[in-house]
Amino acid sequence: MRQILYPIILVITALGVGFGLSYFSLEDGRELTATQYGVWSGWPDLGTAQIDPYARAHLARQGMLPLGKGEGVQFFAQKDGAGEPLNGQCQYVLSGNMPNHALWTLQVRDPANQQVFGHVDSGSMQYGSLGELRLAIAPKVQPGNWINTDGLRNIELLLTLYDTNAFSSLGSEEIDLPQLNLEAC
Amino acid sequence: MVRLALWVLAGLILGGIIHLSVILLLPSYAERDAWSRLASIAPDQAFVALDQDEQDLASALQLDPALAYGVCQFDLARGPIFIDGKLPHSFWSIAIAARDGRVIYSTTSRAGSGDEIKIGVFNPAQSRLLAEEGLEIGQGFLIVNAPSNQLTAIVRLWPEHEPLRPRYNEALEQISCTHDAAI
């Protein structure tokens, strides 16, 4: 009996661990290797020739066009400053300064299929006298800067900073990205 | 009991090997990666502007809706590639990416070349020929050494206003991407 049972245990463990670990590291586990900047997380080394095998597998699985590090860096936010998941029916405010850039864009996406629902870029924003930004993220038109969430339940924000050198130098771990706070729900 | 533990341990080790193989082999077997998707729309030796209105393509490639994209796919096995063109005076960037998504080279409009792109892409054997002056290339070309043959050049261009998009897409398709040594 044991002569059959043990090999079966071996095969089940091997397959479970092998594919389970692979799936986890490409899905939820991706977060573990990300660099955190407040509510934002990203992989600033994604667009380099020194890309690690996990990031490479992730790129292949996602099927997205690669973005060179010299071109830009991307960050995701799926939770607000209080740690609650973002909801497209609520109203949020993004405030603060962007690190140096040639251009930045912000997209509101459906995390399930990466479809984009609202987007803005640095060229269409009004800034404060010190270059600070205040952007409303809401399902209804807001005064000042506004990005539409389309009333979608689950949303994620994707921030792309084009041509930024803020993340290639020493001390880049201490860079502040704009804060994201819940206003009303 | 010790026997069972040994079998489980062997299972764990085997699982680890499977995990590493999956992670390392996945990029070469992926059928819906960016390379394969572009292969069906990219013409031979020319840039094509990606249509942002095509929902499937835009979300699969995760295009930034604020930008206009031009792509050219090429194979260095047929000779070095020359990318030559002039872009509108706005923010642009170019990346040369290998089939597995590795970015080999990238630069932007702020790097000093103005509105002109002049890049020659060579594989190691062609670079050697170039160094021995066995190849003739035009003036002002930036030489990029690529470790692999199958590559994609991706140009991102920012239309400051939406009405500029058609003209910018046209400009992207005007960039040449050929095996002919530009002289």
C-alpha cells in the first residue's frame, strides 16, 4: 500500500508546490517584490536589461508593451491612504507634488481586465503656485481638476511618470508620490 | 514516519524545480504576449501606428490612452535595421525591446537628439563587421547592440491635444525602419 501511497504524495506535493507557487508569484505574490511609495507600488527596474525572471514572466503573462526605464516608471494604487480598497462610486482626492518628469499620465482602470475608464495627463491640469496638484477622483463632474471613475465598483489607479530620473539615484526610496485620500462616499 | 517525511521533502524539491522551470520558460511559450499580438498587425520594414480605438488591442497591450504609439517589428537575421525619422515637437520616447520583453535600449526627446530619431540596430556579428568597416552606414546614426535578433521598436509620442492625434499617427508611420543602410 505504502509503495503506491508515497509516490502519489510525492507527485501531488510536487505539482501543488510547483504550479501553486508559480501562480502565486505571478498574481498576488507580485506585491511582495514591489517597492512601496505611500499608496503607490511599482517595480522601477522593470524596464531594464537586468529585469529579473519573475518580472519577465509577469510581463509575458500580462502581454503589455514594455516601457524602458529611461522612458518612464509606472505605479499602481488599489487602496486609499487609510488602506481601504478603491471604489469608483466614492470620491477621492489626490494631492501633492509629482517627482520630476517630462510628462505624467493617470488612468482609472478596471483591475479585472485592465480596461481604461478615465484618464488625465499633466498637460491638462491646473497647478498651485508651488506646482502642487489637487485632483478629484470621482464618478461625477468636480470643480478644478477631475478624473472620471465612471461609477465602477472596483478601480485601480495607474500613474506613469515619463522621463523621470527620480528613481534611478540613491535615496530614491524616500521619494514622495502624491497622497490619495477618501473625501466622501 | 521518516520515510513519509523524505517523500514529502522530495516532493517539495521537485515542486521547486517545476516552479523555476515555469518561471523561466513561460516567456518563451507565451502565445498572447506583446510580440505575438504585434506580429499580426506589424508590416514588414515599416512603422505602424496602433489604433487606440481598438479596445481589445489597447487593453491587451495596456496602452496609455494619452499617447500615440508607433511600432516596428524586425529580425536582425536579415541584416541590421535602420530607424530614421523626424517627429513633431512634443514629448516622445523610443524603446528597443527583445521578444521576451527585455528593454535593450531606450531614450527620449529630452536626451538631446531634438526631434530626430536615427538609430541603427546591430546583432553581435554585425557589430563586429561594423567595427571592421565592412558595413557602411549613414552619418549621425546611434548604434545599438542587440543580443538577440527578434526585436520590436516602440515609439511613444504625446499629442498635447486630442485633435493632433491623426497628424501625429501619420508622423509615426513616416518613420522608416528598413534593412537598407541609409546613406
